[in-house]
Amino acid sequence: MNTLAVNLLLAVLWSAFFGNFGLLVLGSGFVLAYLVMWLLQPLTGGPSPYFARVFYWIKLAILFLYELVVSSLQVLWDIVTPGYNARPAIIEVPLDVKSDAGILLVTNLISLTPGTLSLDVSEDRKTLSIHAMFADDPAAVCQTIKSGMEKWVIDAVEGRRA
């Protein structure tokens, strides 16, 4: 059985034990089951990539929320201060992410971040065109995306390092 399915099953059993299927009880059951399964790895056939994947998904969510707040404040500052500080540009970002799900997630995370918008993915799926509101240095924006969102997505979705 899939490790994620076992983890979810144990979380549901935990909630059934308490007779409460609220988000808090299900979440605590999921965390407790995750920790127990992680501790029992040597008895269940050795290390599983599932445990690293869960960590990377949590890391992706937290770091994206951080990027969301920082970029929102940057756009807000540009709006409320006099003058126009934005230097928009269209930037070509080479992609290291290979899977369809990974490319979809990178493009959506970029579009959800204020001040950036995914425009197009090339036919060969190796280049992403984005519009950046603050692109004083397009190479730095490209490097920030590659070392940030794209790397986090590769870790979470594909389970490999760029």
C-alpha cells in the first residue's frame, strides 16, 4: 500500500477514535501517523522517499507564502508611494523542471505572486516566458526564480535536485 494512503488511513482512524473529523483532529492524526511511520522505517523495509517529499511540500508551501507576502508588500509600496518604481520586462527563464505537473506548478506559483506573470512555455518545454514588474536586473530575476520557486518545485514534485 502507498505510504501516503497509509498515513491518511491512520489519520482517519485517529479521528474516528476521537469521534471528531474536524480539520484539527485530522491534521494532528496525520502528523502523529507521519512521525510514527518515520520512526518505524527500519522495521518496514528501509527509508522511503515519501518522508522527504512531505518535508519538501511543506517547505514549498511556507516559502511560497513568504514570497507572496514579500512581493505583495513590494507592489503595495510601489502603489502608495509617489513616482513609478516599476521597471517591467519580459524575461526568458530556462527550465530545469521536467514533469508536466512541475511545469504547471512553477507557472502557477509565478502567476500567483504579485508583480510576476507567466506568459508562455516554449514548444520544447525548456523555456518559460514571464512578465516581471520589477526587472531592473533581468538576470537576477531569472536567477531568483531558478534558485527559488523552480528548485522548491523540483524537490517537491520530482524528488530530484536541479
